[in-house]
Amino acid sequence: MTDKCEEIWQPTDEQVDRIILPAMQGIAQQCAGYINQLKCPSEFIAVMLRDVADAFENTALESKNDSDSSCGCC
């Protein structure tokens, strides 16, 4: 996501309360379950989450490069 897009889009209070916070809590609970199932250190799960975030960022960068001038969200 470009700086321009980050400046333009802001979630509403309702989106934060009804979607974003519950999603983050659900992801955290799911990851805690993986730690218990795998008997792995939490740092391993942190690496997994970073890899997922990187994949989203790389996809956004590729889309921007393909469209040449716009990130597609503005």
C-alpha cells in the first residue's frame, strides 16, 4: 500500500468495532492455538504472521507496478 493510500483510507469507528478488533482477536486466539498444537515458540508464529503480511504488501506493490500510476484504491 502506498503512502497516498494509507493517508486516504481510514476505517470508520463501526468498522473498527465490528470487524477489525474482532478479527485481530480471532487471529490472536487462532495463533495461540497453533503455539499449543505445535509446541513451538511464539516467535515462530510471529515469523508466520510477518510472512503473511509481506505477501499482502508484495501483492499490493505488484498491482501498483502493473497499473503503472495508481494503486487501485484511490
